[in-house]
Amino acid sequence: MKSLFVTATNTDVGKTYTTLKIIELLGKQGISVGICKPIETGVTKEPLDATLLLKQVQKYNENFKNLKPKDITAYTFELPSAPFCADVNKTIKIKDIKNKINQLAKLCDVLIIEGAGGLFVPITATYKMIDLLSELECNTLLVTPSKLGCINDTLLSIEALNNRDISFEWAVNLFEDRDDFKKVTQPFYDEVFPNWWSIQEKLENFVKKLS
């Protein structure tokens, strides 16, 4: 079983958007794809991201047909915040998150795991999203934004991943401030990262390497 962890520089960057596209591309190749959203916050009734992700997977994998959105999560919380803050009763156990991932991995050939927030979002007081990513030792895709200030966020995230010796690829989600991106950000990427790519243009090439 192959796995891919989709993370980002921060929240609202495009993890779910990207994950939905990856599921579709794998599914259309005939790949038995699965999904896990280990933690989702801001949940009042049903986890919205998990609902979207599960519906997409159910189009391509019969093993996920009878699952409900909360079946693909280990924890959901009402407060829209970092998991540590949302978990007011301190219920999170890392082993439960890993067990959920292992359980769902048995139902597919490629499991997509979508993180929450950015790399240093705290899951507990001493355990961050990057710690989970590091311990899972799976393929990693870092999604970065196209808005003003994204160079700093991208470089910090790249440095954090490199410091942990985590193998990864990164791509820009050309969405926010898209029209200005070519002037205010792209010149730096072209100079320093000539092989950078965008979700909109080259995601299919990335996905082919997963199958």
C-alpha cells in the first residue's frame, strides 16, 4: 500500500481542493484509492471536509461505500482551531490516529492522508502535525499559496521538512492573488526553484508517480 500525506503552509491554502483532485486522478486510472482525514475541527454536525473527501473516494472504491464521514477521521472537534486547542477535554491519543490510518489503509492501494492546518499545528502540547508526518514515512505533498507573503511561508515550510529529512514535493495552488502572482512571487521561484509547479498545471504528472 502506498500513501500520500497532503499538507500545506497554513489553513485555507488548498489541501482539500488538491486532495479531491488527486483522488479523482487516481480513481480514473483505475487505482483503488482511499482517504483519511485524521483530525477535523470546526465540526458542528458532520465534518465538512471529510464528507467531501469520502464522497469523492466512494466514486472509485467500493470498500469505502458503507463508511460515514466520521469513519475516515480519528477525531472531530467543534471549535475551529488547532487540534490541541479544540480538544478541550484532552482526549487525543496519537496511537488512535495511527490506528485509524492503518485501518483505512487496508481498504485501498493508495491512501491519501490530509493533514490539518500547517506543519507546526499542535495536535497535543508536545506533538505537532510534522511529527505525525515524519513518523508515517509516506510520500508528502506540500501545498503553498499564491498570495502576497507566500514566499516566506513556503521557505519556512521547506526548511522545516528538510530539517526533518522528510522527502517531499511542493506545488503552488494558483488561487488567491493569482493575477499578481506572476509579478510579486513567480520571479523568485523561477530563479531559485526552476522546477516549481502548480496544482492547476502539473498535478497529473505528480499523481502518475503515485500509481
